[in-house]
Amino acid sequence: MTRRVLVGAVAFALLAGCSSDPPAGAPLGDPQPGVLRVLAGSELADLQPVLDEAAKATGVTVKFTFTGTLDGAESVANRSAEQGYDAVWFSSNRYLELLPDAAKRLGKPTKVMNSPVVLGLTASKAKELGWDAKRVGWAEIAEAAGQKRFTYGMTDPSTSNSGFSALVGIASALTGGGTALDAAAISSVAPRLKDFFSAQTLSAGSSGWLSDAYQRRARGQDPGVKVDGLVNYESVLLSLNAANALPEPLTLIYPNDGVVTADYPLTLLGSAGTDARGAYDRLTEHLRSPDAQRRISELTGRRPASPEVQLDARFAVRDLVELPFPASGAAVDGLITAYFDQLRRPSRTLYVLDTSGSMEGERIDGLRAAVVGLTGADTSLSGKFSKFHGREQVTLLPFASSPHPPQEFTVTGDADLARIKDAASSLESGGGTAIYSSLKEAYTVLRAQAVTDPDRFTSIVLMTDGENTSGDGFGDFTAFHNGLDPTLRGVPIFPVLFGESANDEMNQVAAQSGGKVFDARSRTLAEAFKEIRGYQ
């Protein structure tokens, strides 16, 4: 893939949905009358009641296959989406124009609903800042963030549209450049961008998990430090308030200099057959009808796309200023790279890796490949931004019957990535499985690292293919974890299910640390490790 294609495809990927989850299934087979096969972002699962009603009204059944953001973009870029789907439905098509010949691959788009990305703060924090009674701009928001007057959570902009929209929005607003956003423009406002991102204390690979993690923290069900708000879709924030899921409601802050809005175009692929085109026309006509538009808005909290349908009282700000997008893939590439390598707080990632005897053969080969892929060896579209970032601190802690000596790296350039690659390639299998003694050792390593450099996004990735056979047991680890100081106790653990790993215990490890389980039993470890990167 040429540099131009890759950059353009990445640009589209950033707006092609909001989930980093893996594909839920293979392409849906041959065309069927009355069935529209749709490749979509998983956030659209909440539309199923509307689509069920649409099927009764139109005779058209929508069959979704949910895909991850980058994987979905790559399938559009290489035309593989045309082999099993009639249409695609992501949060935006804006960046398709950056892909060579993209217009030739797509047919008719129909915008179905809208949701801007905004800032939601607890009502008390918004009042404290004086933002409950006045409109503010991104510059004032960034200044308050730099002064640590509030904290927030946001999704990874390389895997989620809401995070990317926030990044584009604030960069465009601060530079005043919009379509002229380039390296020089980004550099000119880097201090203010750093101010804004210095207040980000929670990251996630999808808007859904971000919302869930925020709720758990707000209710004291998660050991992580509470945050004051979220940068997320307006619809997600409104839904949180409507569900009475929080100790206090969120006040939605709409920057007066503009926002970036997802417009969810259901888009027919150019290769779709005659039956699919007819089904598409019947379905979209129904979805754009006033009754269906009101139903979508009531159910999902998204704004109706049809101007015939009036906004209801939930939408306090009716007229939004839409910020321009960068005009080139190179600008997008530069903005995302700057975010990870310069603007946001750097990451500290510790990998606790099972190298016991049961990992011998293909399993240890897969583990080596998974870590090596994160050093830049994975040249796929989804591998581009999942590699280890500049300034990131990476620690490999292999274990068997006991934890091995940790290997610590700080990424400052290609030489450091090469050292990580060499260390991963040298992993050997043999011995028992001391899961919990090794996890305890991980906290010893993190405690020492945090003494000299505390201000990092910190996480632990635990990969094991079996049950614990050596050292401390699960109960011992739980008691140990409960006794940690709050900062270490709030470090999320991301267990990877693989082989014969103990599912129940891994779920409990994730839950008690505020982490998330990733399943690699039906896919490669490399795919699971890439997905985790959106949460680090």
C-alpha cells in the first residue's frame, strides 16, 4: 500500500465507527432478496428496535456485521467489503474522499441521524467553573484543563470517532485553520493542546466502554480515580442522564467556536445488486420518515437528520457551529502522531507474559509475533497507530514457575523499538504458571517506576494460556490488591483469554482493577494486543 493510500485509509478509519471490537463474523454470504447486508460500527446495535420495526414496514431485514474501526476502513480501501456486503454504515464518510478512487466504490449515502461530540461535566463542576450559565470556547476550556480545574475521559482518537472528533475540533478551533491544519499549525498551538490533554485521566478504545468506566468510577465501583466528565457523543451523555445512572447529572458544554458532528450515513456500495438497491431505497425512505426519525431520536439520543422533525427539549443548544476537517490525509496523520508523541500524557505499559511449558510451539510463536507487531513490524492499516508510541514506557515481564527479571524500555526512536523487538523475539517457553505471583511483581515494578515519573497513563496487560499452578493463588492476589495504595489499585489490568486460561478468575481480575477482558481464543494474540492499544 502506498503512503498516500495508507494515510487516506487511516483518515477514513478514524471516522468509520466508534468501536475497536473485532469483527463479529465473516461476510454474510450471497445476496438475498429483502436482506440488506451491512458492514457497520458496533455503536449502531442500539438501532435494532428501529430496524425491527422497519422490517415490518418495508419487508427489508438489515443484517449487521460489526467491525472494528481500522479493520472496517481497510476492507473498504481494499474492496473486500464488496465481496459480502451491500452497504456500509459508519459514523461518517467525510474522509472517503481522501482515498484514491473512493467515490467509485460507494453509491448513494443517506444521512440518518446526527450527534456532535461535546464535553459533559458533572453539574457541580460546571457550576464551579461558571459554565452552567454561559457558553465558552475551546481556548477557555483548554486553559482551565491546563490549570487542572477539571479532569475528563476521552477515547483513543486512532480507534474511535468521538476521540478523533474532539482532537480535530480543539485543534481546528485553536489554530483557526481547519482545512489548513498541518504540522506548522499544530506546532503553533501545541502548548494549549498540551494543556487540554493534560486533564485527560481516562482513556478507552470505544465510547461505550468509556461511558461504562465513567459510571463505575462515579458510583465508586471502580478503583480508578474519579473524573469530572467525559468528551463523548452528545447522545451518550444524554443517555447517561436519562438513565439516572450517575450520582449527579452531567451538564453538556457546547463550545461556542464549534464542534465536530457524526452524521451516520447509510451508504450503498457501488457493487450492490438490483435487489439490494431496491431494499436500500425502501429502508432509507422509511428511516427518514418523520415517525422513524422521532423514534430514532427518542431511543438513541441522536438528533434527527430530517429538517422536518423538530428537536425536542433534551437538545438545549439547537444551532451548532460545525468545525472544518483537515483537507488531507497527511494532516490527519500528523495530528494523530502529534497527539501520541507530543500532546497527551505518555503511557506506561507493563506486559505480564506467560512463557510456561504449555506455551511451547505455535503459542509462543504467536506471543512473540504479537509483541513484535507493536514495534512497527505490523504494516497493516490497523497496525499503523497501534505500535508503541514516542515517550511510552514499555516493560516486558515474562513468567513461568516464577516471574522473570523485567525488561524496561522507553521509546525515543527506532532503536528502542528494535530493542523491544529483540526482547520479544527471544522469549522462550518452559516451566509452570505463576500468574498471581507475577502480577504482584508487576506492581513492585510499577511502584518503582512511578516514584520518578508518576504522570503517565498506566496499565497492565496479562496474557496467560492456562490456570495458575505455581506461587500465590487468586485469593492471595485479591488480598494483596485490596491492600495497595489507591493509585496502584486503580491501575487497570487487561487480561487476554487464550488457550485454557481461567475465564472466571480473569474476569474478576479485570473487574477489581477497573480493566477489561480481551478474548484471543478465536483470533490471534496479535489482533487482541492491537485492540488493547486503544485503552492504554
